[in-house]
Amino acid sequence: MANKRHRVAILMHRWVGYLHGVQLGIAEYVAKRPEWICTHVRPDADGLKAVKTMPLDGMIAYVEAEYIPLLKSLHLPVIDVSNWLLQEHFVRVIPDDRAIGATAAQYLADLGLRHFGYWAYIDAAFSTLRLAGFRETLAKSDLKTRVWSDDLTIRDADAPATTLEWLEKLPKPAGIFCPNDTIATMILDLCREAKIRVPEEVCILGVDDDELLTQISHPPLSSIALHTQKIGFEAARLLDEMMSRPAAPAASVLFPPVGVVARQSTNLLAIEDADVLAAVRYIRDHVHDAVPVNRRFLERRFKDHLGRTPLQEIRRVRIEKAKELLSGTDMSMPTVAKRSGFPNPERLANVFHAMTGMTPTQYRREFRLHDF
């Protein structure tokens, strides 16, 4: 017996960045479901009017406040891939925005920075939650976040009137976390206008790892990569389940970030101690080699500046390199081990599990960016 036809609307703009990856994930799922008949609908006046008359069985949408009443009136299964609204109106599949903020804070603090800024969107839940995760993580080390926004109620009370003035008055060297790559490239442009050197005076970090924006920006932009294709695929899978089994409950899903894709905009270690700085640079540049540093000599100074020993830094950098290779390539485990500085896959597995609670294979299955 042939599978029942499912008529599905994809209601969202065809943007680059976040939605580009989400749409690729939806397309990947649809390719395996010949019984799906999909229609892309732009969420403008004409598109929303057309939705009212379409014979639909379900919808995947980037939900915005103004068309929530219409979507609810259709009485259809809807999966929301938007993290713009704080309140949940439909089953959601979205990034874990608080975890994204925490990842940004840890990364910038690991550079040795002690001054931090955040440019906040108005009325955007993802921006609010990313700021919360950023602040909370920095606060654990008694570090403060200076916030600027076009909204007077969001930015710091003593903040200047413009973003440019805020950048000029921010204590330096500073790390600036932006809620997405679009804002991050705007900050890069303003720094260039104000002759603020990036990354020497300001390190800038975005979100989405937009292939176009990160590469054409000057300097190239560091960004937090998200599981956008997995979000799209899971949204389609959940919708399929809801259409096939209407009585079955469905729960929203949060996807943690993949991690930071480091480029020139954060290529700085703001460590005042010259010996510690030299050792850390060597560790990061030669992650696959033995590290010729005097551990006893540097251990106290490492702890003073980074809060960890040279050995802990070596292991941390090696694990970060392994994560990058596991999620972004199809390299074999022996090759991943060698490239990340471990003598064999067994040693990689032992250290990886101790530091992450996952095996390398589990991490690859959970966080791989592409299907190779």
C-alpha cells in the first residue's frame, strides 16, 4: 500500500545564514519522502493569504508574532524553527541559545580577555538568551559584560548614545560577542571606521558561521557554528510524526552549538605574561607535537593567568581540535588521533570521554556538520 500523501508548506524567507542551513536539512528529509508534496511560501501578505486556501496537512515555519493567529486558525500540525519569540506557541526545533552564549563566553575568556561587550537586538528571544548565557558564564569568573542596544531599556544605563561611541569607550583589549554574523560584520565595519584594530584591540565573535559573511568580512570573522541542517531535518521528522500520528505528543527540541570556528577576528591571546603567552601560542600552533615547555616553571603562572596548568591547556586544545575534526570531516579515528596530538585512537577515546562524557564516535554522530 502506498504511503499517504502529505501536503506541507515551508513558511519562511529564503535567507542565507541560519535559515539556509535549516532549509537544506528540510530538503534532505523530503528527498527521502516521495509522498511529501511541499510548497515554499514567503511570509508576506500574498503568501499568508494563499496559505488560508491551501489544502495542507502540516507546516514548518519561521514563526513571527504577527501571523500566529492565522497559523493557529488553520488547526494543522506546525513545527516552529524560529527562536525570535520567547513564548512557545507551537512545537519548536531551535538552537539552545543560552548554551550558545556560554560557549562564546568561555571561548573569549580563554583568549585571556577580561573586558567584554555584547550588542543586543530589540525584542529577540535568541539575543536575550544568548546574552543571559554569556553573562552567567562570565560572572562565574567575576567578569562583567557591557551591553549596547538601540533599545534604551536593554543597554547599560551609562552606555553612550551610539554603537560607535560604545566601541571607542569600551576598555581594551576586549571581546565582543554578537548575536549573529550580520551584527558582527557591522561591528567590524564600525571598528574599521573608528580605526580600532581587530583583533589587537577588539576580538569579535558572531553566530551562524554564515559562509558568505564570515569569508568576505575584513578580517575574516570567527563564528559559532550551529546544527542548522540537523534542526531542519529534525523539524521535518517531527512534523512527519505529528501528521502520521496526530494523537502522539511531541516535545520541542533544543540543539546545542557545534562550537567556535576560529578565524582572524579573534586571533589574539591577551595574556600579559610573555612566557605564558609564548607557551600557549606554541601549544595551539603545534597541537599535534610534543610541547617543549618547562611545566614546573610555567605552572604557577599558567594558573594565575588562565586558571589551569600547561598540561590541562594541552589536553583542552587537543580535545577542541579533535572535536573540529570529528564534526567537520570524515577522517578515520587513527587520523583524528594523530592530527589532534594523541598517540593512538585508544588514548584519544580515553581522554575525550573523560573530558566530554562522550566517546569520539558518539560526538561525531551527534555533532557532525555534514553527511560525507
